[in-house]
Amino acid sequence: MPSVSSIAVGALVAGSAASKARHGMNESIARLSTGMRSMYGGDAAGQSVANTLQARSMSWAVAARNAEDGISAAQTAESALLEIAALAQRLRELGIQADNAALLADASDEAALDAEAVAVADAVDAIVAATTFNGVSLLGTSAVSLNIGVTDAGGTVALKTSDAIAAITAITQAGASDGSADATLTDVAISLGNVAAGIAALKGRQAVAYSASANLAAAAARIEDTDFASETANLTKNSVLNQSAMAMVAQANQAQSAVLAVLN
């Protein structure tokens, strides 16, 4: 058995250890720089789960924004309904005033009342026809309901922005407006109730969506995010091992050079 080998076994072992330490350093650097624990094959299965959780978290966040859009649409409808109610009140006021025709000075007084009544009625009808949110009609002479997305799976909730608001027909006498005004006020009252109920429902669903989004994001982060304290310790450990291994490579090579001294 030879007492001296031409192969520096110690240097090979130390070099292998240095290579392993360098790989460990690269892994730690990648995970610390990207913030992802799954880098370098760290946890592929966990990353798959985290991707699903993140997708659902982002979807819930969009659902919460959808609910906010629904609330904005409902508030737009609510503002329009309140204006219609004010106009209908004025229309009824004009009708009652016109009933006192016996004490009006002349026909011009009645004509003035009629002219305002027609203008008010036209304004009500115009608001009903033209009130929109991003181009979508919110009011109408038939009931209007909108489906608002409120879940991560595309589930919706119905938002009713209007009961059937009957159009006010052309008025030739202010005194004839009493019935139309009362009908409009009734329709507005029902519509406002539907809008208020819709806003309450959307706020509740929105709160659930925000909570679900936050908790799913937190769950994903626990799986995929780098543990900086642990990974920094690993980086330090592998850095020390790499330096030690390289030093041992030098020592092993120096020891092997003793063969040359014997030959000399």
C-alpha cells in the first residue's frame, strides 16, 4: 500500500465542502433578495398553495371594489330620487294652489301655474330617463335591478335602484297634477327603501370581502415569504463554511507539496 498518493484527497473533500457552502450561500442570497422562500426549490408545494391563496385574496379585493361601485351607483340613484321627491312636492303644491282658481286675478295666473307644473313634470321625467352610472340606467318606468359581484367566485347580489316610477303625463291644468304628484312620491318612497336596503347589504358584503382578502393574503405570506432571521443565519453559516473549506483546500495542497520535498 503506497504511503503517498498523487491525489490530494483532503483538497478534494474540502473543495466539495466549499462548493456545497457556495450553493447554500446562493440559495440564501436568492431568498433574501426576492423575499420568496421557494427559490432554489425551497418549497414548490407550498408555493403552489400560496399562489392559490394569493389569487383568491386578490379576487376578494376586487369583489370589495365591486361592492364599492355598487354603493356609488346606489348613492347616485338615491340623490336623483331625492330630487324627484322635491320636484313632486312642488308639483303637488302647484296643484293645490291652482284649486284656488276662484281667487286668482285672471287667466294669466292660472297660465303661470300651469307652465311651472309642466316644467316640473318634464324635469321629473328627464331625471328618470337620464340618471345613469357609467352609462347604466339607474331609474326607469319599470323596476331596475343590477347584479353586483361580491364574492371571489363571481357570486352577485341584486341591487334594486328603482321601483317603477311612472312617467308624469303632460299637464294642461295645474289642478290635475295632484294625483300624478302623489303617485310619484309613492314610487320614490318605495325606491328609496330599496336603495337603502341595497346599500346596507353591499356594505356588509364589502366588509366580508375585505376581511377575506386580508386573511388570505396573510396566509399566503406565511407560506411563501422568506424568514429573514433564519435565512440570514444560514447565509452567515454558509459563508463561514465556504471560507473554512477554501482555507482547508490551501492546507491540503500545501501538505501534498511535501512529496516534492522528498523527491528533491
